[in-house]
Amino acid sequence: MRILVTNDDGINAPGLAVLEEIAQAVAGPQGEVWVVAPAFEQSGVGHCISYTHPTMIAKLGPRRYAAEGSPADCVLAGLYDVLQGARPDLVLSGVNRGNNSAENAMYSGTVGGAMEAALQGLPAIALSQYMGPLSEDLPSIFDAAIGHGQAVVERLLQQGVWDTGDYRLFYNVNFPPVARADVRGLKVAPQGYRKDTFFGVKPHVSPSGRKFLWITGGPQHMPTAPGTDAAVNLEGYVSVTPMRADLTAHDALDAVREALE
């Protein structure tokens, strides 16, 4: 098996090292794991591609590359430059330091990398590690991902739904903020929504008198609807959310047609 790995935390991120080990275990001793990751952190870039400027890429070692671009850029670089058209069997993105549950998925470069792979017609999984007080004192904050990542990926490959439609399925996986021994299992969950939790800005004036804005996030442990991704994560479960890049609100089409046509 040939696996392409990327992330949004950057080529030197500890979560990427975790995912490389997961990928190698899944690929097996005769498999290939190729890494193409951002040279610098790209958190929050979503499905951005560097359409208006070139992306520099550098080989760091055998099957290991860094690109000055987004996770989606890295997937494109991997497919069409690094692998020279030799398509991988699977694309893995992560393991992100922090959850990409609920509305975070819309901003996530980790999810964006998996989404680009799906748009390229490839099986893809985004993996993220929820953070919390129960995981802060563990030997690794990625303990749940380390303990369960391989099994989750293999279970998805063997038993998951993998279609071949125009907007094919990909998966968003979030590991709960607990030790691996305390993970209660796996739940398939829809994307949740944290009410009253929004991104915003905080102004700051530099010593030179110029005004800058820092993007601020909201509380990550706000409850979401029962059974949704963030809710089951906070209950100690690994969440698996099937996703598509199709943004059409299919549930509203008939009502909008009736109103407008």
C-alpha cells in the first residue's frame, strides 16, 4: 500500500510524526509512506490553495518533502510532482494538535487536505486530537491517537463506505481528550455546532503605532447536540464523520424551488 501523508501544523509537528507511524503500520513492511507537509504551520487555512503564487518544495529525506503552501497544496504537490502521477492508495492528514470537530472542521487545514484528496478521487481521512485537562499530563497529548489511530484507519479501510461519486466521501476523525486506556469506543457522528462560540478579533497596537488584529477562538468544551462529533468526543469516544465537498443544502432545494421558480 502507498500512503501520502500531510498535515496543517507543519513538517516538524509532533502530530505528523504520530501519523507517520500510524501510516507505516497500516501500509505494512512492504508499503510506502510519502510525506509532503507544509514548511510552516498552516492552521486555519481550510481548503485554501496557492492559486496566485508559486509554491517552493524541498526534499528533506527519502519520501519526505516540505512545501511552502497549504495542506491542499501539499496534496497536489504530492500527486503531481513528488509521486510523478503514481497515485497513492490512501491520503491521511493530521494528526492535528487540537480538535476539528463541529464548526472547526470548516476552518481546518487538516480537513482541507483530506478534502482535496477526495476531490482528486482518492480515499482520504483527516485525523485530529482533542485537547483537554485529562490529556495535558499524559506522556503524549496524542496518547488516544497513538493508541487507537491504526485500528481506526484500518477499520475504515475494511468496513467504511468508500464511494466513487463526483464529490466522493472522505472521513473526519477526532480522538477524545483522554488517555488511550480511557477511550470508550468509536461512534459515527454528524458534525456538531457549538452555540455562542465564534471566532473574533482582538486589536493590538505595536510599538511602532500600527494596529494589528489577532484572531481569537471560543471555548472548545461547549456542549453540542447529543450524538454529534464534539459531544461524543467529550464523552470519551472517537468520532467518525463522513463528509463531502458538496456544499449544496439539499434539504432546502425543494423549498427554494417552490419559492423562486
